[in-house]
Amino acid sequence: MTFKMNHREITKKYSELLNKADFANGRKEVVGLLKKAAKLKSQIEINY
């Protein structure tokens, strides 16, 4: 089951992930959050 988010939800989630990455403790945690944010950013660029 795929869930399609609209532009506002994607940008909100993207900014939340970047904020979490700023306050993350370890390197692996930061890298994981940035990868998730990059996937969302690509969704924004593809859809709009």
C-alpha cells in the first residue's frame, strides 16, 4: 500500500527531518536522517 503525500506534507516532513538531523547525536543517525530527507526532496522535485 502506497501513501501519496501532498506538497505541503512532504515539505513539512522534510523540514522536520533536517531539524532532527541538526540535533542528532551520532554520525549514523545524522546520515540516516539526511538520506530520508534526500528521498523526500527528490519527491518534491519530481512531482513539482
